[in-house]
Amino acid sequence: MNEKIITNKKNGMLVLIVTVLLLIAAIPALVIGIVLGEEQGNPMGWVLFGVAMAVLCVGWIPLCGLRILKPQEALVLTLFGKYIGTIKGEGFYAVNPFCSSVNPAANTKLNQSGDVTTKRVAFAKEGSAEAVNITLESKKISLKIMTLNNNRQKINDCLGNPVEIGIAVMWRVVDTAKAVFNVDNYKEFLSLQCDSALRNVVRIYPYDVAPNVDTTGDGIADEGSLRGSSEVVAERIRKEIQQRVNEAGIEIIEARITYLAYAPEIAAVMLQRQQASAIIDARKMIVDGAVGMVEMALAKLAENDNIKLDEERKAAMVSNLLVVLCGNRDAQPVVNSGSLY
């Protein structure tokens, strides 16, 4: 199904003016026809009467074909079930009054921006304080960029760890005919495809960098991860969704990860693991710095040749310095009042 754009229907104001003038003119013509037919016996009076009555009975029908569109809106029109075209762009249109607008997602509300706007009209029941709400659905299809924010999903990464992740998808309708006729409900279709694509992509990556994991499919281990390669993962999700919704006439502009965390059942354990890793890295840095300071101290003592230490005294000095530099608490100094040996 290919989209057909109707561009020659922007004559709504002309149709409105002509129709109103005909209805107004039909009233005096009706009176004149009665006068000529009954009082003067003129047969043309009855002809005028019949024409005026026909105008009053069916002359309002062209008004049913008037359509008003705002910028970035479209209407898909069908005539007795056959697709005849789509009108786009702001303007006052006059179409076949027997045409009907089609939008299967008119009453579908998703967790997204710029969703369907419905008007509620309240009528009070006679003799009752209760009001009856009637929802007037709009059959217009929005061509604006909208943001879909689906619920967070719990997915196992490539290492089997459950993670919770959420994405925001920016999308818009580019082919109204495909959106209306190729799928049952293009909004629900997009939402389901986003969840499916997200699950397929997330299961390829680990939450954090892990050894011997190939995320690109080239057979070589890499450092890709959900936490460290969010831009790459988001672009891969966008392409995956786009492949799935091409037949629905939808363009995926961008996909972004909005939430990423371990699932609650393993969050505490993974936090301890991250803390342990951070402590090990910090200790390694402290030890490397302490060894460098000890080497520098020994080099300075040997350079000035002020104090000569044997191997045993050097070992004791190194041990004391490492204890002082690597300890968690402040060192307690011990003053030696005796001789060196």
C-alpha cells in the first residue's frame, strides 16, 4: 500500500460560502414558489418550490465534507472502503462528503509525548445530578516527532545477570497509508517492537566490561558493555527497531537508554562486588606509590652517602616505610635513643 497525497482539495472556504448562500437563497425561493403556484396558478412556481425544497433537504450535505487540518497533521480518506488518498498540511479542505477518515490508533494511549487528544463533552441527565461523558475521538494522524517511553524491562545480559533497563524512542509517521492499512494498530505495533528489539540487543552485552565476551559478532573479544557503551547500544537498538517498523510507515529518529541498573534481587551483591573492586584498585595504587617512595628514599640515602645501611637494615627500613605508607591508621612514632647498631 503506497501513500497518495491529495493536493487539490484546498477549497473548503469556497464550498462553505456557496453552500450557505444556496441555503439562504432557498428560503425566499420556497416562499415565492408557493405564492406563484397557489395564488397565481403559475406552474413555474411549483418548479421553483421543488427546487428550493430539494436545496433545503440535501444542500447541507457538502458541509459534511469540510475538513480543517493544522500543521503536521494528516487525514487518511476512504470512500466505501477504498483508499482514495491522504490530505496533509494546514488548510481548509473540501472532500467528498461520503468519505470517511481512518485512524485505527485514534483511541490508543501510550506513555509518550504528543499522544492522541480527545475531547470530552458532558451532558447532564434530566432530573439527575450525574453527567454523561462522551469522548469525541480525532481521526487525524499526527506527523510530529513523538517520544515513546515504554515501561522498564527486566532482561538477562549475556552473563545471565538480570538487569532493568528502559529506553526512550523518538519516532514519527512518514507513510500514513502503511501506518493505517499495513498493521492493525501502529502505536501498539511500535511499542511491542521496541520491547522485542530491546530484549534482543541487551542479551548480547554484559552490564559491565567482562573478559572473553564478543559483542560485535566478529569473533574477537571486546570491551563493549551496557554501562560503558551506551551510545553504541542505543544506536544498535534504533537500527533494530527501524528494521521491524519499516512496513508500518514509521521512522525511528533516535533511541536513548533512560534507565539502567541491576535487578533488585542481585543489586546488593553486585554493589559489594563493585566496592571490593574499587578497594582493590585503590590498594594497588597505594602500594605502587609506596614502593616508588621507598625506592626514592633509598636512592637519596645512597646518593648522599651520609648513612650506610647493610641489607638487614635496608629490609627493616623498607618494611617500616611500607607499613607507614600503606597502613589505614596514622603511624605511632618510636624514638630510638640508642645506637644504630
